[in-house]
Amino acid sequence: MAVFPYGDWIRYRRKMLKLSQEDLSDGICAPTTLSRIENGSQQPSLNILEALLERLGFSNTFLDSFVGEKTFYLHELKFQIRQAYIIGDVAEAKKLLLEFEKDCPNTPVNKQFVLLYHTIFHASEYTPQQMLEQFAKALKLTCPKYDTLSAPKVLFYEEVIAMNAIANCHFMMKQYDMAIDVYYQLKRFYDQHTTNAEEVLRTQPMVLYNLSTALGLQGRYDECIEICEQGIRIARQSGRASALTLTFYNHAWALLKRNRGADRICAKDSAIHAYQMASCMAMDDKANTFLAFLNEHFPDWLTDTPK
């Protein structure tokens, strides 16, 4: 296995972010292990290295040149599992997850990955409360000090997914205030943590959309509109078209509910954007929902829309 000066990069980035060794290593390795990695006296395993670098904001594609057939295979397998799920091929994602579970070392990071995605892939088999317990258990494998009142200072991709899933479970149980608290913890992480732009854009549009939904249902329309506008900007930058479409709709809905000044005009524009994008992307169910919204609240919208 080739040797790279990862320790120097990790120490430099950690100090730049004003993190202690305890902050960065929490749930991943012992602070003494991190100290040895930073001073070059110990080479990290791929799992530890990947988790540390992701918490520091480096894209995990940074590891593509890491040599070693088995470790590279497992790294790529995790990517394939995520991608299969994102495109909706759950059967393939389940098959790949079983393959990963069979071959991966028994580390907290790997156990978290398996538990997290097993719960996501088999969500229909759980009640929301059971899912909440599973997601909290997965998160605590690498964030043992986590509780709903205080998020870790730094997070990597799977930890973000776990926290978002925890918030979603609270939302499903109509515990809206608790869901909003967790979504805001994630938002504060994005706002305060100087991290790799690629990593932020992978998850931030989803979190902001979820937060805006919960805020809207609680009647917190000003906050909802502000979050929608931030989410729209970020989804445009990232090319996350599905998140952009859904956030446009939330923006229209909240503006209509607030009904202040030019809110109605802006709401119609956002609803038209949501409908047109959903239609282009063949999101038929969503497009029908948005069309019904337009026809109900803006029956003349089609004649007013530039051809």
C-alpha cells in the first residue's frame, strides 16, 4: 500500500477549522490514534481515513487513487449502493448492501453504513418510532455523544443522512418542533462549517427542502420562505433539479399562506417554475399536484404565462 502524507493535511485542516483532536476523532478513533496519524507514526485504515477526511470537508472522491484492491473495491461498492438508491433501484441497492456487509471489516463506520441503509431500504417494515431508534443507533456508532439538543461539530456524509432521517421520523410522527430542531442543527453545520462545496451540495438542498416543509406546516411562513429562497439558490448552483422543483412549490405555498404585499405574484411564479420543471423531469405525480395548485389558486395562470 502506498504511503501518503495524510497526517499533515489532516492536522492543517483540523487547526484551520479550530477543532481539537477529540472533536475530530469522536466516534471514529481514539484521539491518541489521530495524534499518531497526524505525526506520521501510524498509517490509517481506509475506513478511518475516509471518515476523517469527510468530516474535514474533503470529498470522498479524494480517495479514488488509494491503492489496495480490497479497500478500493469496498470504497466503490459504497458509492454504487448510494447511487442505486438515488436512482430508485432499491433491489440492486439491497443486493449490493448484502455484498458489502459480507466483505467489509467490522468497524463502527462500516456498521453504521450497513445499519443506516438497511433501515432506509426496509422502511416499510418499521414503524416511525422503530426507524427513529434504528437511525439514532446508527448515528451513535460514530457520534456516541449525540443527543437531540446538540449536534456534533463536524459530520461526514452518512452522519448527515442519519440526522436527516432522524428528523424525518419526528416529522412522520407529527413531532414538528423536534424535526425542525434537528433540521436546524444540520443547517447550522452547513452555515458554520467550512467544508468542501461538493459535499455540501450533495445533501444541503434536501435538508433545506425538508426544513421548509416542517416550518410551513407549523405556520412559520417567514422562516419557511427564507429557507426556500436559500434552498432554491443552492439547488440551482448544484444542479439538484428534484430538490429545486420541490422547494419552488414550498416557496409558492408559504407565500400564498403569508399573503403579504407582492406575495401572491411571487407565489404564482414559483408554482409555475415547480410545475414546468416537474413536467420536464417526468415527475408526473408532482406535476399533477402542482398543476392542481395552480388551477385552484391562479385559474388564469396559463394565459398570463409567456409563450
